[in-house]
Amino acid sequence: MTTAADIMSPGPQWIPSTETLDRAAQLMRELDVGALPVSDVNDPDERMCGIVTDRDIVVECVAAGHDPSRVTCGEICKGTPRWISSDATADEVLEEMESHRIRRLPVIDENKRLVGMISEADLARHLPDQQVGEFAEHIYANA
């Protein structure tokens, strides 16, 4: 049975909530990723307080006329971050992503530590074409 740990890309890079969006964009470019988990710097356990995406930077900051060197990651993180356990099944991963219409899903271990991220590309690499197609249909239908 395929689990979230089998699907995920391990070792995600954190960015502090106090870091600016221009630095987040630079880090995304360096790592060749489209999203970064944001850590709450006031939490000694580095718990995730959100995710910042390349789209967030463009839509919520640049297109809104704000300066990405003055807006922090914490300022654009919205809502409760979604995540899944590393031992969750592939079906549970798909259900979580589909039900919340999200394209990237953090993976945590039994100690509630972030251990990976699952993206659409990860799904395409590890799941059968039919499952990936059904996922895409759910995510992009009526988008």
C-alpha cells in the first residue's frame, strides 16, 4: 500500500513568518519549488503556521501593488494549514487534497514534525494515471 511517505518529496525547507516575500521568491528559485512551509518564529517547536506559494506572492502582493521586500510571509498566510500524516494512504492523501482543493500538502511524522511535501508532480510520479486524472478533474473542475 502506497503511503504519504512514499509519495512525498522529503526535507522541505522552512521559511520564517517574519521573512519577506522577495526572500521567499529567491528561496523558491534556488530550491526549484513553488511553495514553502512557513514557521511561526514564536513557536520553539517550529510549527507550521501556513504555506506561501509563488502564486500568493504574485496575486496577493505584486498584483495588489505591494512591495515584496516589505511584506512578510506571515502577512499573506491565510487560514488553517492542511497537512497529512506520513503513514496516510494514497487515497487519504488524494481525499485531503481534493476536498480542500489544494495542490500541495505538507506531510508530518508521528511527532508532528514536518518531513515532506506532496505536490501534483509527486502524485504524477507515484500514482497510476487514472488516480492522477481523477485528482486533476476534482481540483480543476469549476476552478
